[in-house]
Amino acid sequence: MRKTSRLPNLRNLGVALRILIIANAALMLGAFVLSDGIETFLYQLTSISTFAQPTLLVCLFLLYSCYNFLNKTSYRQAIAFIFILITLGTTAVHGFFSQFWIFSDLPSLPRMLVYAWIIGAIILYYFNLHHRAYSPAITEARLQALQARIRPHFLFNSLNAVLSLIRDQPKQAETALEDMADLFRVLMAENRELVPIAQEIALCRQYLALEKLRLDERLNVEWLIDDVPPDILIPPLLLQPLIENAVYHGIEPLIGGGTITVQVYTKRNEVHLILKNPYTAQSKHHNGNNMALKNIKERLTLHFDLEASLKSKQVNDTYEVHITLPNQQQKTNG
Amino acid sequence: MVNYANLNILIADDEAPARNRLRTLLGDIENIRVVAEAKNGRELLDIINRSQSEQTSTDIVLLDIRMPEMDGIETAQHLQKLPKPPAVIFTTAYDTYAIKAFDMNAVDYLLKPIRIERLQTALQKARVLLPNQLEALAPLSPKRSHLSISERGRILLVPISDVIYLRAELKYITVRTAEREYLIEESLAHLEQEFSNLFTRLHRNCLAANAYILGYEKRNQDEHAEKQWVALLKHVPETITVSRRQQHLIRQNML
């Protein structure tokens, strides 16, 4: 999730991965400097790794477990605590290894500490830079630029459908206009915070009610969402643009219409959203579809970094979009 | 200029509310008769064919652009094959490309939701599309779903998916389906380009539909000539000779 604090989210998979990559790159650089050939390089690398990898993992674990506490302090305090944790972790690992005489080439404790501090400092500096590049202001500007836009095609066709109802079925026209108002309220809002999935599903139903007005029995939707906790948090307008695409590319080109299937389920710590629609080879406007998918992908990255993914594939006559994101639920106290 | 008294109008739109809306608006205009409504281009052409035999003419068609089965642009292209084609007014909700194309070629179009005043002016100046206007609109509907043949004042539609092969013969192209043959006046090169994903050129003068090619066989055409590769086709007894230049296709298919 996007953060307002300057501290990297130490419980995020992407952050942990980046720490591992930077630390190992630093180790390799160290081994390279200390060696004069490929053999000595490999030897140096293994001997450094013997002590460095456990230290790295212990430190990562300590940081992971203390993240909640660190998050409550100021950035400066947090940095100080991180260095204390690194010192503790390194000392503990050193103490453990020094008990065994077989590790004869164990470096001295001060040397290991200096290594650990340097690598820690590099990583913190990297995250500081990363944070500035993805500062909330910039992230929000990008999220706003990526705001899902409804197809004008839909707007004008829906208005046309409502106009056709006004004379004969004023009640239905009223409902349709109310649905449209709700839909556009959400579309024009500043959609930057995560929303409960129930809210997004309700929005999709209103959208589909409007499409049903135009397409009538040609549009069928199957919802497979029985076991979904309603308070799972997802980026707003994650499903609606996908369903809109499915209607435009999957249903409208079919003379007899078709069925869109929306499936949501949770598995372990992940939420899976699967959307299927009929695929027609005739569909000519593929660019529009790719634009929408790219947009959603980018928003997922801004919200969840590497922990979310979007895949799309076409199997025979079905087009499928599969989104995976971390399971975050709304806290009951607010 | 179309005579404003007793205009016969046809509506084609895939959305029922859009058709209702047009019918309501047209009902408010005098001297107009909505003859029929169609859910797509194919249906519209069927209706026109039927009315042709009943000696009633259609003066104006209101054509939605985005329709399943056969879109508005393709429908307008087929309509040109009629001895007396009706005037065409396109309707569309929103399509930047289409609107640009229409503006450039001064083709009449109505933007949905349609205003009655706008509809009235469009009906007053409705006229038959010119061939070059249609040609300019062709890129909006790059692949036709049907081939059309004009026969005794009617339009015969052959779905592309029914075509087994296309063979160039002198001025015409023979269109072969399982039931019969048709003659159309088009260029084989153009057809090859348009349906490149569906047809393969087996010979200088012949395109065969990939879906109907059963396989290939080496045969003696006559006793003295050397053996030649031929393609066997579904539903029809005749075979198509694969020219030497295209024989790499056979190898690709056998892998």
C-alpha cells in the first residue's frame, strides 16, 4: 500500500526483495575488490556469504518484527533504531558463529559491524531516493492521471437509452438517471484511497443495470462472489473498467449476446479476481482494451508494488483477466 | 433531392432503446413512414431485398455504425449494389475516427442522442452516397463480414466464412461455396489483403480458405506431365493446384 511515512514498508515483499538484491550486490562488489581472479572471487564470495547471509536474514527478520514499532516513531528515530537492530543482529550472529572453531576465518566483530552498517546505510539511502521519486505528491498525481475514464460511447448511448424511456416508462428512466448519477459521482471523485470490495461490486451492478437497458437479454452476468468478505480493500474502479471492456469487446459484437463471469475469492493471503467474457475474432478495437489493462496494471503497482499482478489470456472463445492482490481488510475500528 | 412527400425510412440499430427513440422522433415528423426496423446490417439488407420484390422502394436508411454481424459502413457498401440505392444517414454515439472520416467526406451523420431539428435537416438533405465517399469510409470497417453480389436488382450476401475458394477468371472472380458459385467484380490482390488471416494464396489466380483445406496430395494431372501438388477441399470435389512458388506452404503445414 502507498505510504505517507518516509520509512520503507519493511513487511512488503518488494521491499524485502530489493534489500536482498542490494545487499548481495554489495557483497559481490566486496568480494570482487578483494580478489584477483575468478577462483579467488568465488572463494571470497563463499567465505563472505557464510557469515553475511545469515546476518542479512536475521536483520531482515528483526526489522520485519519491529516494523509496527518503527512506524510509530519519527523518521530519524526509526533510522537510529534500525542501526541498533542491525548492530544487535550482527553481534548475535557473530557470537553464534564464534562458538564453533571450524569457522576459523570468521572476521572480527568490528569488521563485520562496519560492513553491516555500510550496507544498511546504502540501502536506507536507496529507499530515501526511491521514496522521493515516488513521493505521495508524485504518486497521487500519477494515480490521478491514471484515473479510469468511462468510454464516451457508453455515456452517449446510455443518455440515448434514457431518452427513449422518458415518454413511455418514466419510472425506469428515473432509476436509470439515478444510477448514472451514482456512477459518475464515483468516476469524478478523487479515487486514491482503497475501498471495500462490496462498494466496487455495488458500483458495477449499477453500471450493468444501465448496460442492460441498452442490450437487454443480450447481456448476462454471472457473479461468483459468495465467499468474499465484503470489507476486502481494493483500488477503486478496478472492476468497473474491466466489465466495461468485457461489454464493449465481448458482448456488443455478438448478435445473440453472451455471458460475463465475475469471480472473486480469497486464497491464503491473496485476493483473486477473475473476469471472463466471450472473445470474438472480429473485434477490431484492441488498442482500447490494452490501454485499460495497462492503466489498471500501473495503478496496482502504485498501490501494491510487486505484490499484485494482472494477467490476461485468450483461450478458444473466452477472454480472461486474472488479478491477484494482497488480502487487506478494513480494520473494524476505522 | 428526395421528394419530401411520403418518405419511406428504414432504421438499423442493434439497441432496442435507440430504435425506439428514433421511431418516436420520426413519429413527430410529418410525411414520413418508418417501413421497418432491423437489428443489424444483415437484417436491413434482407428487408430491402424483400421490399424490392414488393415494388416498394426505400428512400432513406438510418444506419448505426457499431452493430454486430454487419456494421453500418459495410452495410452502406453493399447497398450500393442496388440499382436504386437509398440515401444513407449514419448514426453514432461516439466514435472519433468515424466522425473525422464523415466530416472529411461530407457524409451525413447524426450524433446520438439525436435532436429532432437535426434529424429533420438530415432528412431534407438526404442523398445517395457517392462511390468515392464510400471508398473513403472503407478503412472504418477494414474487414467485411460478407461479399455481396447484385442479382436481378437484389443483393445476394455470401458470408466470408462460407467461401471455400476465390478464383480469378478473366474480368471476374469466382466465389465458391458448398452450394454454388458466384461471380464478383473485384481484384484478387485486394481480397487477399483484406482477408489475409482467413485465406491462403495457393496459386497465382486462387485463394483458398484455410478452414476448408483438408490436406495436400501429389497427383498426375495428365500422363505426360510430372506430378503436382494439389490441395483437397471440404465439400467440393474439385482440387486446387499448388503452384511451385507456394509449395513451401505445404511443408509448413506438414510440420
